[in-house]
Amino acid sequence: MLKLLKGIWLVFLHAFTRPVTVQYPEEKPYLPPRWRGRIILSRDPDGEERCVGCYLCSVACPVGCIALQATEDEHGRRYPAWFRINFSRCIFCGYCEEACPTYAIQLTTDFELSEHDRRNLVYEKEHLLISGTGKYPGYNFYRVSGLRIGGKDKGEAEHEAAPTDLRSLMP
Amino acid sequence: MAGIIVDDRPYQVDERENLLQACLSLGFNLPYFCWHPALGSVGACRQCAVKQFRNEHDREGHLVMACMTPAADGTRISIEDPEAKTFRASVIEWMMANHPHDCPVCDEGGECHLQDMTVMTGHAYRRYRFTKRTFRNQDLGPFITHEMNRCIQCYRCVRFYRNYAGGRDFDAFGSRNHVYFGRHEDGALENEFSGNLVEVCPTGVFDDKTLMPHYTRKWDLQTAPSVCTHCSLGCNTIAGERYGTLRRILNRYHSEVNGYFLCDRGRFGYDFVNSEARIRRPKFRPNRDSQAITMDKEMLLRELGPLLADKPSRIIGIGSPRASLEANFALRELVGSERFSLGLSARDAGLSSLILDILRRGPAPSASIHDVEQADAVLVLGEDLINQAPRLALAVRQSVCQQPMQIADKLGIPRWHDAAVREAAHARLGPLFIAAPHSNWFTDVATETYHGAPDDLAALGFAVAHELDQASPTPSILNPAIGSLAKRIAAVLRQAKRPIVISGTACKSETVIQSAANVAWALCKTRTTAKLCYCLPESNSLGLAMLGGKSLEDAFSVVKDGEANTILILENDLYRRADPLPVDAFLKTASKVILLDNLEHDTMSKADMVLPAGTFAESDGTLVNNEGRAQRFYQVFPAEGDVQESWRWIRDLAVASGHPRQSNMAAWHKLDDVVAALADAIPTFQRLTEVAPPEKFRMVGQKIPRQTHRFTGRTAIHAPLTMHEPKPVEDADSPLSFSMEGYLGQPPSPLITHYWTPGWNSVQALNKFQNEVGGPLRQEMPGVQLIESSDKRTVMYFTDVPAPFQARDDGWLILPWYQVFGSEELSARASAMAERIPKPVLMLHPDDAARLRVKSGERAEFALGDRLHRLPVKLGAAVPRGTAALTIVPGFTDTALPTWSPIIRAVES
């Protein structure tokens, strides 16, 4: 009898606790920034595409759902001519983000990727590229290293000496 | 053999090698940079350090450079010694102090020897906190990129470019950590072998510029073993494809043919495959005045079937020296051997069959490129090697190092000790005699050169042969200068152990070819093992000569006489083979002209029906190179749409026509069926089935994959077209698959699709595919030699000695002046070539130009056939008086050459 009353009392108390369930989709749950959701391509602080088309994300991808074609502009800056992720195959493992040497490819907190037609899950560059820097605000690969591009000459990257003067006779 | 002890285990190695070679041959992973199997050791990079011990009691030991230490008997070394390992890691760390962190934007990334070696030594974090040295780059032309920041100063590039390939416009500049490798100023690298820098450079200083517009990492390329189609030498290549376009060509090692190197025509001439001018859909012109309309394959075959079935004897087939043996044979089967034309003028066909005849009936066997490298005396008679067979010119350059090598041998200097051997040899060069109508930079290494008209070159050959063997005929009138030169050449050739005579079709002269045969045969009589090497114009010229058929002129007369009215042309532009007027008449008279080809050209615009044929990258087949070696090339990627192999088109035509004679052709389902039929039909090709493993060949029950095990994007590439991930296309013709699945080990040599072993991602992985570094590949199948030289010692010399060349008052003998970039039909259509193709000129001797009162750069008028041409004049002191040299570049063909024509100074309006 006592046990029964104890049970009723417990249930009664639970009526006043905060519910665990969230009223999704009206209410969005908190997701940590490192959540591995929909993949985006970010831009560097100067607003240029971060992706240099190195193919490391595609080779890291265990399901082979990333395909791209690298190209370069007239000043030698490399970028992907096209970039495709097939989200119907993606397993959101985050290896692509880990492999990316320029912080271009990032996984976001967006997980709402349901579609009626699988074809709509094939994202091209225009769907992937965002206008901000994503999780890594300051980084710009070409300032640290890389080739000479428009706006950055030889010797102007971090830790670089001015170009050697080959005609100098000084020791 | 010498017994050496590596890390307390005994091994047997070749005592002529150095320790680095020995260790690599034994399968050890020992890092290195400056050493290259073809270039030898200089000990510049200090990367291959190992610990050497005096004896088994020596615990201390001392560091030595493996590449500079001979593998002497009893040598005791340790690769795993902690001090040696630390030393090697430190060397890498020093190199990385200035190496930029730009691997993501470096074309070498993923196939970089420096990356591999860095991982191998374990260096991971940069401790050096100061600035990195930078350099400005140079524009090195349309083939090669330059990014000097990446340089690790191993000196391989200079050693290849200057010492090995003889280039002069590239060098090392500066001192200490400012050493710079480049040209004295911006400009295209002049040497014809500059493309090898891409593979020779251990990192990304020099990369393939033609790859950049469609850049792909090595792991993403679908690659297949191929054979170069841009000259007759048959160099082995690896061709790579991605997203349906051909992306690049790499060298494929063959110990007897191309070794480690290719020429730039072969490496950068591939882009015609992706050309806008490719024929990709069947085309049909209902009547001659209307525009061509595209059609699908079934409709076209329905249209063509009855046409061919109607009167099969009224079809003639025109073959091609740039199509595979199988395609030519299929055409010959369709039309019958009596109606099969070689697609060559009688003169050109005659030259090829003369060469075939000489190689078959004489005692001198044909020489491979490797034989030429090893020759200790070479006579080049009338062949323009650097322009017609560039890779052979590179081999001839190595032959002049053979005799000075004996000085090093006498001094006890091992042959791999590159710097010391060069020091010992100093400027001495072995004997090389070049007799050719024109000079170029390459003739500078020759002991003596002689420039003359073809008849005079032949006279020289006959005179040399007569000096060697009195039984051979001699010219009745001989210029004393030629006579004494012949004596000197004969004396040298008689002394040589491995003399080689090189000639070819560049002079388009039968007597030059015959005189070269006389020299080699005369040498064979006097007990030396002389070899003979002929260069032919195209990749399958010799194969076509073996197949045999009528000349183009015969085909013209058959149609003119009304005996045939349908022409089936296989991969051939007739306007490159004969004068335009007879070709026009030929194509106009015939009621139906059917063309099978891959690129648009003048003949195509006259054809009634055009069928899209696959290029070398979209088909399998066999080519016979200049020495008679049959080699298989494999399809790189599945052809798009209706494009298919020429032999498949011809089979489909045979089936559509439904004629009983073609019933056996209906049973040709795969390449092996055609090869078997060819081997059955013609005794010469009996051994053709042994050229490469048959289609049924499997390694551990699996096919050999064309794609690497890291191939990416397989679920994304086709996603916009279909979500249902199509099954990979099956390859019915070969043991290779269009997939990443299959056997990952080393297959027999004709099936190696790419060089990769764990830890070795760069082309240097090749070491792991050889039993002995620099030797043959494991399970090497070097192709089948289809020509057996006669073992008869008594020879029938050619006696048709020409009279000396006489300059005429009323005209000049116009000779073809071939160009490495531009003369060959297919490579001239590659986009990167455009910048390197020279402008057409007419080259004259300064005296002749003075006689005509034209100055260099002024234009002169001359006639070819019945057409007048006007070209700027160039002066060349080496041009024989009374002759003129015409550059063979797009717009000019060698069909009418050599020919006599008056030349006048053009009056500019």
C-alpha cells in the first residue's frame, strides 16, 4: 500500500519537472558547434573562396560522395570550377573537414536534410558556398602559404623572406 | 656477385652497383633525392646516409652516403642504425626549412618524392622559426610550370637537362642557399626532352603545364598502359583520364625501348583526344551539296548495310599507318586483300616495304633504343633524328658516352659515379657520324657531320660500305672529301664492338636506305655484331608494310576506271598522302565515300558518311614499331556515345551488309578474336597472340584495375545524371577493368596501369617493380619481335649507286624539313603545341639566296605540284647548295617532296 502511494507521489512530482522532450520543429534543440551536419564551403576573411581544389576532402571521403574540378584564375589563385556533394550518400563522418588544409569545407549544425526526391540531395557549389568564414573566422590560407596570387606577391606570405635577388654578387 | 651484410643479415648483390642501388633492389626503403637510375650518383643531397662498419667487431661505425659507396664484397652496413636514422631525418628537416607549405596548391602533391621521403624519415614538425627563402619564377613555355620556392637543390634537373639531354638554355645559378635552377631569362625551354623534368624533379618545381587546365591528382586518374602514336619508335606511356577527358601522359618504363624518358611530342601531344574537332557522332550527307546531318549508329548501319551488300567487289578500302594492326586487318578482311590499299603513295609505301625487306633478308638485326644507347659507334645516314624520332636522338646522345666510359673503367671508377666519370672523360666523346641534309643543335655532339643532298648522302654510305667490304659497290664518281670521310668512318666502325647504322625515311630516298643497309651488312661480314636501325614516319608504318596492300595510286586508278565506286577510308587524311588534284578527283568520282576517323580534316569534309572512331585512348590495339616490335596499347576510358574502335565499326559494317564472305567477322566479339584471326591469316603475325596477356588473363581470379585504390567521387560523379550509380562499364577486350576493384599487386609488364607501392606514391615507385633497379620489370613481356633477321652471312648488296647531286640552274631540289612540333598529324592538333609549332619557312644556303637576291625574312615563291607558295626565306649554311628545305608544319605536307621547283624572289604588292 505504501509502495503504491510512493509511486503515485513520484508521478505527481514529475508533473512539475521540466520535460526532456523538445517540441521540435516548433522548438529547436541546442546543438554544439562541432555538430556534424550539412556540409558547407566557406570564404576567407577577404570574402574569397577558401577552397583551393586540392582534392583532399574527396580522397578522405569513405563513401566517395565528393567530386570536384580544380582550376585557377588569371592570377594563379586556385578554386574549384565545380564542386559536388551527394548528400544522399554522405555519412557525416567529418573526415573531409579534418582533411581540409584551408578550413574551406566545414560541417554545420544543420541536420534537416529530408527531401522527397533524392536528386535534390545532390548539392553543387552554388548550394554549398556560404558568404562567411564559418567556424574559423581569421584564417586565410594564401596569407600563410601558397602560390603567388593577385594581391599577394612572392615573399609576402607569413614567415617568408623577400625574393632572392639572383643578380646580386653579395655573399 | 658480392656478399653484403645489411642490419646483420647477409645478401647477394651485384658488385658493380652502389649500396643505394643494391639496397633498393633488395627492397629496402632507403630515402634518396639526387640519385637517379639513369643519371647515376653525385652524392649531392646527403639523404641516403647509412652506417658502415669495418668488421663484425666494429660497434662504432661511420656514416657513409649509400649512393657513393660501392657494394663491395664483405661490406657491412646498417640502415636502421639510430644515428643514421637521425641523420636522414635531419637532412629532410633542413630541406623543409625553406620548402613552402603549399602542398594543397602544388600539382606534385600526392605523387611527390619529397612528400614520400619526408614521411619515410618521420619528420613532422618544423622547428626552424625564421623566414623562408623565396624566389621569383620564370615562364618556361607552354609545357612546363616553374615554382622555385619548392626546390631542394638536388641538381637532378640540371644533370638531366644539360648532361643527359644536351640542353643549353637551362642551368644552376647563384651560390649557397640562393642556388636557382632556370633559364637566363623567361622563355620556353628549347630542349625537346624538357617534359622529363616533370618526372625527374623529386618535388613540384617543374610540373606539367598541360595538366593544369584540367588538373587532377594522380589517385583520381583512370590510367592504362599505352603506346605513343606520335612517331615510329613506340615508346611506352601511361595515359590518364578523368571525367571523360584525357588528362596527361607519363612515361611507362620499358627496359629495351624508352627506358625512363619520353620526348615532348609524345608527352604533350595527347590533347588532340579532347579537341573540339573530334568526330563524336556519325554524320551523313544525303547528297554532295547538302550539309552533313548527325545520325545515330543503328540508322547509319541500316543505311549503309544494303549499300555494301549490293556489290561487295565494288568497295575499296584505304588503310592507314596511324591505325592499329587490327583495324587495318579488319578493313582488309571486309574488302578483300586485292582491294585493300595501304593509304600511302607508291613512293612512301615503297620506302616502308624496302626497309622491311632489308631487315628481313639481311644479317643485320634491327636495333632497339636500348641497343643504340649501348652502341660504341653510330653512323646516322640521312635521318633527321631530333625531329622524326626524338627519343632515338636522346639514345644516340648517350652512345657518345660509351667509349669515354672505358677511360673510367681503366681508372677503376665505377660507372655509376657520375661526376667522377665525367671528370675522367672530360670533353671526350665517342664516335658519332651524322650525314643529313640539314643541321640542328643535336649534330653538335657528332665527331663529324656531313651535309649533302640525298644522293650525296647515299654516295657516302656506299663509299663507307665499300671501304668495309670491297665486294660492295662503290660510286663511280666520288667527291674526294666524301671519299676521305668514308675512309675515316669505316676505320672507326671497323674498330667498334657494337656499331649501329641509323637511317630512315626522312630523306624520302631509297638509295639512302639501301646504302645504310650496305654499311651494316658489310660490318656484319667482318665479324662485328653490327645492328641496323630505321626510322619510319608513323606509329604503325612497319606493321602496315607487313600487312601489305596496294598503293594509293592503284586505288585512284581503280575508281577512275569505274571498277569500284565505294571508298571506305580508315583513319586517314588523303590530302596528307597525295597531291590535292588526284585526291579531289578520286573522292568526287566515287559514288559513296565512307570515312572512319577521330579528327575533322580535309578528307572528312568530302566524305558522304563519317563514322566516329576511337583514338588510342578509346581503343585497344597493336602497333609495330620501327624495329618490328609489336606492342599492345589499351583503352584508357570508355568511349562516349557512338564512338568505338575502328575494327568494331568495320565488323558492324560487315554484319550489316550480311554478305557471306564476312560471316567470320560476325564472330569477332573482342580484340582477341581479331588478333587470332590475323595470326591465322598472315604467317608474319603468327606470334601476335603472345604480345600481351589474353583477355581471359586474371591475377588471383581478378582483373587489373585501371583506377587506383584511392579513386574518389564514385558516388558523386554521375549523381546529376542518375542517382542509381551505374555499374562500371565492362571491358570485353582486355584483362583490365574500368574500376578500382581488382588485383592490387604487380601484373605482367604490359598491364601495369600505374606505379604505386606503399610509401612510394611518386613515379619513383618504379624501383619496386624491377628485380634490379634500372633493369627489366618483373614479369616483363617486352612485346614480340616480328622480324627475324636472316642468319646468312653472304649478302646481296644493293648496287643502285646514285650519281652525285648536280645543282641546276633552273630550279632547286626542295627537301622536307621535319619539325618535332608540327610535322606529325595528331600531336600538331594538341592545344599546347600551337605555341611551339614554328612558322613555315623556306631555308636556303646563303650563296643560293644571294643568287636569288633574297635576304633572310624576305619572301620567295616556289611551286609544289601545281600550286604556288610564298614563304619567308631563312638562311642556313648547312643547307646543301642547290637544295631548299621546306618546314613541314600544318598547311604543308611532304607528299610532293623531294621535288624540283624554280624559286623566285616574291614581289610584294
